[in-house]
Amino acid sequence: MTQRHDSNNYVIHSSPPELNPEPDIFTSTSLKNSKDKDTLLRGIGYLCGIQVDDNNGPKRLTRQVARSLGVNPPFVQETNDFFTENIATTTERDTNYVHQGWSIDATSTISPWTLSRTITRNGPNNSGAWITRRTVIKRLSVQVSLTDLVPTSEFQDEIEVALSQPTVFQQFRAVYCTFHKWSVKSTQFWVHAVDDEVHLPGVMWYHWYGEIDMGISLTFTDLESNISQLPATANWRDTYYLMTIRTGRTTRQDGNNSANWGKEVWPSMSYTSPLTWRQIRITKVAPTIELLPPKIQERLLELYAKRLSYVPAITIGPGDSSSKTYEDTPHATKQISSVTVYTSDWIRSMRFTYADKTCSIKHEGTEGYGAVHEFKLVEGEYITEMIIWHSQQQYIGGLQFITNLGRCSPHLGGGETQVTPTIARSKGGVLVGVISLLKRHDLGYLFSKIQASKGIWRHDVFDRVPKECDVFSDYYGSKDGRPFNDRIVVRNSDIAISQIEVWSAGVIDSIQHTPQQFTYVDSKNKAGSRILSDRHGGMGGSKKAPFVLGSGEHIFGISGRHDNSRITQLTFITNRGRTSDVFGVGQSTGESQSFSVSSPEDHEGNRMRLQYICGKCDTFLNGVVFAWTPL
């Protein structure tokens, strides 16, 4: 079949493919000749879905997502059962779903695709102790096996197109868009729709494949502590009585014929017509994706596995008696709203708070002296980069977080510890937690390692994150000094260095560079704005003539020398072949080493430019990392 696609490469069906007529599921019942069969099927939600991304309860959909193979018809049984059941629940979500007829088994069936959407659109899923007392008149039971169903060809086609997108993020986005498209046009079968999102609404359905009951019900839900205070002889069939209990919730499901609304729910012939029956119980559900062929399910599973990255794949451990390990993977579907770090001269403890008000496990080291610092994120802000300062023994002496908005946290941790930096990030990823190893130290338990590019990164939020293509040089210089990072000046902009000022004598005392703003400029003011970075180093040495760059001129190379205490010499080379003066004479108090750094190439083979530096300084420029960005 020839397919047409829209601008997003999604399948366009000018006319839905024809399906084989669905078998009449009522042929073995007294309803086989009823004119109300179609109404009853719609009431059941037969071959449609239920959206379950809302903790307040399920949303029934009407678009057909499944069809019967026609081999084994559903088992349909007419009954006239009357019973009362009590169901205990411990979360608000479970309570709301049970109140609407779901079993505990059905409520606890949650696809991983659903979790982040559920967390994103809902507040905390509060805990407690609730009792739901359900009085039921069951008139019809329908049982369908998942093995007797297949997805509609339209739904399957659109999932396959989504999985053919070129990048992981685009595949996630297309899959979520397909789920959303089918949900907003109503879809679910005994398929309880589940929603997930990545900036886009996304919906997953759940598909019912166990037993669904039709009939009449009267449901009352309240806290267990409140119900325990009600009289033992309370009439649970009396609608009027239950509605007088102010702390509880009462729902009665039956037809729209007011004659049925007597004082009590009781079996009677007035409920004989299928038009008075409602979907009163759902016993078991499964994700709609389980309707799809095994190979497509495998591809979806492989895609979901790419949602998180642990980069690099380093080993945490050994976890012996001198260490403790923690990890935040159970929270990886969530969005960080703040990070709390307890520090002295070292990182001692850390905990993440998420948008749903829950917290990660506390990566808890030895506290008692030091200070607590909290870095809060705003709506739509994610951590996309970390600078981790670690000692030769791998203890963490400092952290700095950088977000997708270009905002930098304060440097968290000691400023004078002997540490060197590592830039931690995962291309296209946002931080959702860490895996940590805390080892015993003379000062107590301290952070020793943070895994996964020193973190756990999620890849279904953005296709690209700002400055993800920047490249960082090795660190050159001493472990001594206070950390600095001129990313604070650059943020996410394209500003370029316009001049470099150096104070030096025998060594490099300090360095300062002036970026030039080249982004949007008023046509009447083409000069642009000038921003001066901090002076990195001390006040010694003599100020040399600044190395001024012309328009379109950039630093393409740096050479120099350093010893175990400081940078002793620097020279800069531009894309036009110009070379700066040699700053510093290379005077050393110990073993001296030379270094030379050339700009790397971007993915198109073009040379990158120096945009900013980070490193350590005190009375001298102690050490430096060069940050390169595409032209």
C-alpha cells in the first residue's frame, strides 16, 4: 500500500484501511437480537483505550485501536450477581482508580512509558490508608485474551514510521506524538491509555484483556480512620445516607433514567435494559504496545533503553566496608527542581528534589561541620553539564552545575583543595540523578566518584542542548588555587574574544579576556556591547600590551609552559596566522612542562575557536582548561 506522509513524516490516511467485520460478541446471549448492542459496546469501550496519565482517574477513549483476529470470540456471560466488596489502598492514585472500578492488579500495571508523563502532569502521589466499599449489580461479564487481538493497521503503520526517525530524540518525539494523536481522537480499548511526554503531550494506552463487568454500582470511598467511626450497621446500599457523609466520596453508576434513582441500589427488573448498564469493574489491563508484533515491541524496548545514558561506563566500587554506594535510577523518569549539597572543603552529601516534590535518596556522607547549599531550577530549566573537581585519590572537592538556560551554579565545595576538573555531560542529555561511591576518609565519608559522565542523563527531553558540541582541552597546570569558570560570562551565547590582557613577569600572574557581543545589534548602534571577564590571578607582574583580535579573527591555538604550581608562559595563535607576544618567561620553581593546544574540528571538519577558559588561580594563574566552540 502506498503511503503519504505529512511534513513531520507521519502517515496520512486519506481513508482508513478496511477491517474485517468484527464478530458479534453477543451471539451466545439473550442480547443477540437487541437493538441496543452498539450502545452497549460503546459503554463497554470495546476495542478502545483508556488514558491513565492522570492520578485523578482514568479517561475512557473511543477510537478503535485493536481488532479481533476472529479465531476465538470473547467469552461473554450474562449474570445477575449482587455483592459488596471492600478494597484497601495506600496511595491517592490507586484510590481514585479503584473508586472508578479498577482492581488493584489493574491499577498497579503501569508501563514505564507512562511514568514521566504521569509525574510531569501530576503533583505528589500522597500516601495514606483508604477504604473503598463497592456495591455491585453485575449483569454482564466480557473476557478477552490479548492473544486474540491485533492492532489496527493504521496504528501499527504510524508507530513504524515513528521508529524510523533519524535520531533517538526524534524517535521518542514521534512515538509520543503518535500516542497523543490517537488519544486526542479517542483511543483505547480495554486499553488504558498512558501518557508520557518530552515537551510534547504523549499518550500510551492500556489495553484491557482480562474481564470487564457491566451493570450498576454504588461506590463509597473515605479514609480508613473515618470509616472506622461509622456505625457498624451502616447501610452501604443507601445512596442518600452515603451522600450525607461529608468526608467521603460517593459515586453511583447506572442509566440516565431518573426512575432508577431510588433510595437504594438493589437488584430489580428496572435495570434490565442494557442502556442502564455501565462499565463498573475492570479486572486486568496491559499496555497497548503489547498489541503490536514482537519485532516492533522489541524496537520500542530498544528505544526506551536509550532513554538513559551512563557515560562513561566506569565501574563503581569495589563497595567494601570502607565505602557506601547510592544511585538515583529509580527517579530517572522525573525532572530535577533543585539540588542540595552539603560541603566543607569537600563534597559530603547530596540530594535531588524533583518537580513532583519527591526526593532522591540522600547520598549521605559525614556531616556535622560545613554548610548546606541549594541550587534551584526554574520551570523549563534542566542541568545539562557539571564541572567536577576531584583529587588524585578521586575524592570530590567541588561541583558546579550548568543549565540549558546557560545559568551556572556557584562553585560548591572547597576553594583551596588540590583538585583538577572534569567536564561531565552527555550529548543531548539532561541530568536526572547520579550514581555515587562515598569512601571513608580521615575527615569522614566523602564523595569518591559520581558515575556516568559523573551522572545519569535522560535523552527524551531535548534533541540538542546548548553548547553540546563544545570541546574542552585537557587541564594544564597545578591542582592548587580557587576554581573559576568563564562560562558564567559566555552563558549560551556566541560572543567571541576580542582581546586578551596578561600580567606577567617570570610567570603568568593573571589573565583577562574581553568578549565581544556579536548577536542581535540595533542597526543604529553597530558597536556591540563589551563584557570584561574577571581577572584570573593576582595583582603582581606588569601589564603587557593587550593582544587585540580583529573582526572575524579568533584564537586557533595556544602554547605555553607550566610547573607544579602555576602557568609560567602563554602564546596565542589566530586563524589569520598572527601570533601574540610570548607572555611570561617560563620561570619555574620545579619541574617544567610545555604544552601546545590546537583547535579541534567540528562535525563538518571546520576548525573551532577558543571561546572561554576555566581553571584555578590564586596569586597566580595556576591552571587552565580551554573551551572550544564551532565558528
